[in-house]
Amino acid sequence: MVFLVLSPVKAVVFMIVQQGLFGLYLGCSFAPNHKGMPVLDAGDSSDFLRRQVLTSRNVRGGWLTDFVLGGLNYQIEHHLFPSMPRPNLRRSQAMIEGFCRERNIPYCQSSLAGSYIQALRHLNTVGQPAPAGGNGPVESAGAPGVPRPRR
């Protein structure tokens, strides 16, 4: 369609820029919810609730955050109830957080800026060379007792 209104060179440049910006937007939407969170082994015996809550992070914010992230800022609720309509994710958040608190399951939330800082720190940590002879699992700061993958 873009080739109908733009010259071929402009159309290609437009598509490259559009795809690049869209990829950046998607990366900025997905990264704060999972980067730096524990990755469980396939053989992990945690139940469904723990697997979803321990490996996800919610991003706190108001209506603008909800709009920009498309409801993915309620990642824990989204993982527990993937077919739940987006407006209901916010409504269910307090109930699910309380449910987790009653069962001593860490429920991780952060501001948008805080989540990016945590993600960047995690990427910096896993990008460092492993110490000689020390390639064992590193404890996750967000969920004590849940190992991160080996580097």
C-alpha cells in the first residue's frame, strides 16, 4: 500500500523506520515485565501460580501506563488469566496481590523507570564474564530461593 503513495526509495525507507520504531516499542513494552526475573527449569516442581508470579513483574502506573503498555503492565494477571479482557486486569490486581501475600508468594511490582533500571542491571550482570570456577546459579533479587539460569 505504501508503494502506491510514495516513491520506491521513500516507501522502503518508511517501512524500515516504521518496523524499527515498532520493534523498539514492543521491546520497551515486553522487557520491563520479565528481564531480571527468575527463569525456572523445565523440571521445576512449582505449581502454576508460583511459576507465573515468580517469573513476572507488574509495572505500576496510571491510565497512561495502562494505555501505552496495552495492559501488559499487569503481566502477573495476564499470565494467570491470559484471556481476561484488558480492562479487568487492573481490577483483578489487588485481589491477586492479596491472594499471593496470604500464601507468602513474592509479588513483584515496580515503576516503569524502576523496571527498566532492574532490566538493565540484570542484562549488565549476565553480560559480565563468569568468575573462574564459579558458574553456579545466582539467587534472584526478586524471589529468594529461586535460582537464575547459569551464565
